Amino acid sequence: EISPSSLFATASILEGCTYINGSPQNTFVPGVVELATKHGVFIGGDDFKSGQTKMKSVMVDFLVSSGIKPVCIASYNHLGNNDGKNLSSAAQFRSKEISKSNVVDDMINSNRILYKKGEKPDHLVVIKYMPFVRDSKRALDEYTSKIFMGGLNTIVMHNTCEDSLLASPLIIDLVILAELCERISIKAPGEETFSRMDTVLSFLSFMIKAPLVPKNTPVVNALFRQLMCIKNILRACVGMHPENSMLLQEKLPERIRSSL
């Protein structure tokens, strides 16, 4: 069975039009990605990151970077719009569950002191359809972490997300950035011709739950690393050096700083 979203993506690619997948469906099957590469058409996805998942990527990045080990993450949602209705289907929910769960993976894998290879926190995602709340999605999260001397720390969050109002600006930003990528060309030292960016626009990951990335490249879900990627690529486009937080010159004695 071929999903409707894969058909839409194929039609868009054949028209030479960039296609961004804002839903968690398995749209970009290998054949669709190969077709985009063959035609030199940009694709990006999957699933817009607007509310609960964005908070999760910030929270887990903060905990792991602080040496605090999340061992149990529970996420519950109920909503009443068409998104909620579609997700009442088991098959549709499974794809959303995967996209919302995978957001922590690269942050877990980045710290081998806290986590052994293959170790992950228990992670549960629940989504329920409740028509009365309409677009005002309720999201509840519980993060339980191991801390000093075997202690446990639990953080509980409640978030009311106006789903469409949060997602709509993402669509505008994604269109602007994707169109900008159409005008960026790059060449390596020694090469004579310029090339476009890779067909798969991982550049858009900041706004995506389950970022699609080029083959054999890492997936980055940490929110501020994703944002820094966008900023530094834009800085490169205007000939500026990338930003970083080292600020070595400000850590030196004044007599050395004054000579720089």
C-alpha cells in the first residue's frame, strides 16, 4: 500500500517543487528519496515540532548536559482537532509515537558516562482524542532522573498548546528557509563548479520532530544545536565566521586581550 502523502511527495518532486512533510507518516520511503535526488529537488521532514516535543528536546538536553540521568519519561496528550481524530487510528498513532519518542536519542547517545551503549530511558507516549478541547491541546510530561547517591528527581510539566497557532508560523519559516536553500550554492576548495545543498534538508531540523537527514549523517535533536546550525549557515552565506561560546579572548589576561 502506498500512502497518500508519498503520492503527494512524488507529484511535487516531478513538478520540481520542494516538499516538506509536516506529519509523522512514513512519507519518504527510499524510492521517494531516490526520486528527489535524481531530480535535484529538496525534501524535508518529518512532523512539525511546535509544543510538547520542543519542550522535551530542551528539558532532556538540559538534564543530560548537567549530568542528571533521565531514566523514565512519560508524555500524555489529549486534543480535539483533526490531528487528534486522525491519531485515534492505531497505525497513525504509531508513527506519531515514534517521532515523539526518538527526539531524545542523540542526546542520550552523546553521554556515554551516564548511559552505556544501547541503554535508553523508559519512554511512554499517550495521545487521546477529546473533541471538546478542539485545538487547545493539553500536554503533561513527567521526567524521572537518577541523581547523586542513587536519589531520584522528578519534574512534572503541564502545557496547554494552541496547536494550529503554534504550527502555522513553522510552515511560514520552513517555506522561507527552503526557498533560501534554492539560492545557496557551495563548492569545495579546488573545485571549479558550484553545487547545491544535499537534497535532504537537515538544515530544517529545528522545526521538525523526526529530522530527515542525508544518508550516513548523524541525527541532531538537541534544540539549541539545531538553532545554531541555522544561524551559522546564514552567517556563512554573508561571509561571517560561525558563532561559538568559547570566547577565548575574554578569558585571557587584560594585557593579552588589549593586543588582540
